[in-house]
Amino acid sequence: MVATCTAADDRERPKALRDAALLTLGWGMLPRRSELANLLVEHLAVEDDGVTVRVAFSKTDQAAHGEDTFVPADPDDPALCPVVRVRAWLEELRRHGITSGPLFRHITRGGTIRPRSGPRGDFLSPDAIGNTVKNRARLTAIKAPATAR
């Protein structure tokens, strides 16, 4: 599915980078959609050997003590390496002046990342995470239904 995260032009670039980071980090973490949707930029530590992710709150951590998850790098396959993909997405966010807050954000059809109003603000919803997975799976030859947990 990550192979579908390519950009034909600058307008498609942010979404392709976001989706690739979401898919590789999600594969490595095996989180719930809500945990991915609520990640913050400042809760990531990206090193050459992997990405450490702080999950501040989850279904199994109702008291919000937080838990760190380590997602190892895959130096043998840069296209599927979470370090490569997350670094590319963080760089794209920095290009838009974003250095903190929600990691995975809404992107307009025109490829713009901009602040949103509403109950979730700039965060993608868990349903949007699930739709991203389904849409990327649809672009492949996967016959079985693909869903995010």
C-alpha cells in the first residue's frame, strides 16, 4: 500500500508523504486508529535506528500515564522504512511552518495543510485514518478488505 503513496505533482505531495508516514508508522506500532489520530509531533523521537513514539492516552491507558513504543528502522528497504517516511513527513510539516501539534492532519484537495476549526481541530479523526487505509488498499490489487484497527 505504501507504493501507492507517490505524488504526480506538488499538489499531491503532502498527502502522499502523510499517508506513507501513517502507513509505515501504523504498521510498526500496531496501534488503534484513535492512537494514530491523536499523536503529536512533539511525542516523536526520530533516530537512525528507529522512531520512539509516546502514546499519551489509549483505550488500555485511561489514566493517561502514557507508553513509549519503538518502531525500528528498515535500512534494507527505504521505501518501507518508518524513519525515512516519518522524517519526510516532518520535513513537509516544517515547510508549512508546523513544528508541534497534531502529527497527522487534514490536507485540502489543493494540497494545503491549514488550520481547521471544529471539535477535532487540526487532528485527523480515527475514521479518517481508517478511510486512508481503505483508500490506499483500493489503489492496490488487494482483494481482501483492508481496515485499520
